[in-house]
Amino acid sequence: MIAFRALIRRDLLIAMRMGGGAGVGLVFFLMLVTIMPFAVGPDLVLLARIGPAILWVAALLATLIGLDRLFQADEEDGSLDLLRMAYLPLPLVVLAKVIAHWLMTGLPLALAAPFLGLLLAMEPQALLAVTVTLLVGTPALTLIGATGAALTAGLRRGGLILAILVMPLMIPVLIFGISATSAALGGPLSFHTPFAILCGLGLFALVTGTISASLAFRASDS
Amino acid sequence: MKLSVSGLAVIRSGRSVISHLGFTVNAGEALALTGPNGSGKSTLLRVLAGLLPTSAGTIEWSGGQEDAPLSEEAHYLGHRDALKPSLTPLELLTFWRSLLGRAATDPLTALERVRLGHAAYLPSAYLSAGQRRRLSLARLLVAHRPLWLLDEPTAALDQASETMFGALVADHLTRGGLALIATHAPLPIATRTLSLEGIL
């Protein structure tokens, strides 16, 4: 447990001292959401209706562009070799790194979402629903992406392959995230059903993502 | 404690790098691995560290902690220094101490031991190649692991640091440790030698 916390602490410390890396996703998210009203036109009703989808797609893409850095720095300088020999089981090493990465990239996205939602003329209730679903959905996206990040850690320009590998796996999270948000705005479905499935997907990714990322490291050895 | 390897073979991307390799290292013993570039010294160390799979043969480790795999009983010092430019040597050592388990020397004392005490609070980005190496050596001291796998540890070290390195390894051996050291240069300590040339 001490080792687990030490790893999260180290990653956060490096991210804060280096700057830059963590902000990229957030700025990308901001840009995507701000240009959307210009592209769609000044139809407030339409914007409010597609707002949750815009926020979710932007959050997914912003998560994707930051993912290649998840293990790359540790792979480049040899830290990954030592982490694999650590006292901590490899899936927990993956989990600790994912948590630190999410705190620096996913969490700011979820927290910024309600403010950006205002630009899209979204209702207060929709803002709340998007924030809650993103808080549950972004860690799931990062966990799913961890496997791809582990497979492409050794590649210099693995970003694109990574995106192609993990994007299809992220689609269920996107579907249930958006349907939960739409349900919160009224509709035949209650908010709880799709939201429970979203939480389930997150828990599923927690188990499978950490284990398959560890296996991916071993597979890319030979 | 004893490490015995027999009939070891390693194939990497279809090419046989190590074949029919066998040797034994006992507690308190150091084994120098020599051989030309590409003869499999680094590969052997990575295999023992559990970072590469074997294709045949056995690696037996006896007398260590129960149930601990060899990778948790070994320190690995590779070509890359696992150094984070934005962290200080003290922060790095404190981190590795908690990650590697079985804490030994405290980080500040370890830094003094490798004559880096003055740089403890400086971002590691400012360290020279030799100082980086010494910082990696300090990592071997902060956690207790009986088997040291060192890949050209004396590269970039000056004369005085080489002597210091010899003393570190000698200390480790007198406490019953084991060491495998891949090297091209003569080592500052007495070792048996395993030559990997001719295996190719």
C-alpha cells in the first residue's frame, strides 16, 4: 500500500513539475467545444440537444491524445523495468499509474465540462448529468486505454496505433454515458439504468484493463 | 543462497542469442560476464531479472525469501538510469525504497556512500553521466535484495568512483549477497569470470 501511494505521488509530482503534458488534453477539450457552436450555427435548441454528445466526444478524444504518455516516459528511461521488478504486483503498478494519469487528465475534463456546457446552451440538469457521467466515464476510458498504452509503450510514434486499437473498446462507454445524460433530461428511460451500466463498464475495465495491460508488457518482451 | 542456471536458451526475434548456458553462483560470490558486443551479456541479465522470457532451460534460486520470485530478489542496473529529470536524487531514492520493498540504508546515507550527498536536493537533470551512474548505484543500497544484476556498472565512472563501486560490491558479498556483473573493463574486485564468447 505504501508502494502504491508512493507511485501515485511520484507521478503527480513529476506531472506538476513538468507542466505541459497534463494541460494538453484540457486545452484540446476546450478548443473542440468552443468551435462547435460556430460549426453548428446559432440554433440554441439544436446545440442544447447535441451538447452532451459534443462534450462526451470531446472528452473521449482528449483522453485518447494523452494516453500515449501513460507508460512511455517510464519505458524510455528504464523505470518500467524496475517497476516490473517492484514489490508491487504489476496490475497494481498499472492501476497506480492510471489513477495518477486520470487525476491529471480525466478529472480536469469532468470538472471543466459544466462550464463548457454553458457555451452549448445546456440546461442545468444536463450540466449536472454530463459532469456525473464524465466523472464515472473518464476513469473507465483511461483504464480501457491502458492496455493499448502498454502495447505501444515501446513505439516512438505509437499514438495513432494506440487510438485505433482502443477506440472501438471505448464506444460502449460513450453510448451509455450519453444515454444516461439524455435520460436525465427526460425520456422513456430512467437515468439509473444506463448510469448503472456505465458504472458496470467502469468496474469491468478496472479488472480487465489492469490485468491485460500487465500481460501486454510481458507480450511485448519477446 | 544459490543461483544455478542450466541449459539456458534464449531466442529473440527468431535469432538464438543464448544457448546451452549453465553456471552456478553461490552466496558471497561475484561472477563477471565478459564477451564481445552482442554476445548476450545484457540479455542474460534481463532474463534473470524476469524482463525477458526463456525458451529452454531452468533458473533455480534457492535460499531466498519464501515464495518470492527471482525478480523480487534481484536488483537490476541497466544501461538506462531510470532517472526523472524533475525529481531530486533524494526523492528518487525515497521512491525506489518504497517500491522495491525491504528497505535497507536510508536514502541520505546511501547518497553519502556514493559521494552524492551534496546533490541530494538538486533536480537530477543537472547530474553528469557519472553522477547518474552513482545515483543508480545508490538505489542498490536503499532496498535489500540479495542478487545484484549489474550491466556495465563502471561505465562513465571515474577512478575514485570505481574504487567506491568495488567497496559497495565487496560489502554486499561479505553480507552473503550475490552479484552478476557484465563488463568490458577489469573490475575493481576479485571475481570468477564467465565468458560468453563462442556461444553465438
